Amino acid sequence: MVSSENAIRECQDKLLFYHAMKKSPAPAIPTSEELNELPGERFVVKERTGSASQSIGMNLSAKEAVLHAEKLEHPVFQPMISGSEFSAETWIDSTGTCHGMVLRWRTKVIDGEAHESEIFENEGWEKRMQETFDQINGLSRHALAQVLVDSEQKLHLIEINPRLGGAS
């Protein structure tokens, strides 16, 4: 019921995850240890590993982002991207093949966890998410991705959790 150690490490380390997934069909949000390497005027700051929702700073100015980072052990920075958020959940067998895909709009989120969601279908996004899951070697069994959709309908991968999703 568990993905490989390498897949888990890649999913938990937000900087490694970005570098591995920046060219995937649903590209990861740019992530850096240096704020000045990122575009934009508003930022997200979170711990490089672990549950980001506990200590995340969102929609911060550059100055606020630097101040927030000082409170964290190993901060990483991302540009703030506005949009709607959905999760994509699948089962991956021992050969690495995805079976089924459930997409859910995350309609009510508290402390990073979806408390209300709405299942929807989008064959194009399902295919892109399957191809995205395929990018992580050793990812198997239950897997859940969180994705932002911006105003231009572009997908921005937030994270992949190698586990059963809470909304399930």
C-alpha cells in the first residue's frame, strides 16, 4: 500500500518536487529557496518538507514573505497563483498503470484539508493528470494531486500526496 521511498521523498520535498515536475503535463508551481528567483509581486512561503498548511504564508508581499520565512526552519518560496483548486485521485498498480481518476473541486478547505468537495469530469484533465502521475518513478497504490486552475484554464500542480485522499 506504499509507494517507493524515492517517490515519497520526491513528493514530500517541495523543491525536489518542483524540479522533477516542472515540465510535466500539469507543471508544478515554480519553487525556490531564493525569493528573488521568482516572478510576481505576491508570494507563498512554506516549509520545504512536511505539511505546508500548518505554517504557510499566502498572498504575501516580498517584504512580508521574507519576514514569514524567518519563522520557518527550511522555507521555500512560490509565486502566488489565484484560481480554483481541484484534486485528482487515482490508484496505481504495481506496474505503474493508473486505474480510474476521480476529480473533485475543493469547495471548502480548512487548514489545507478539503471538508467539502464536488466530483466533476474533464477527460482532458484526467488524461493530463494520469500522465503527470506517470512522471514519478515508484509512485504506486493510492495517489492524490492538488491542482490550481487559473483564469486562463492553465493547470498548476501544487503537490502529489502518495496516499489516500482525505475526501475519500
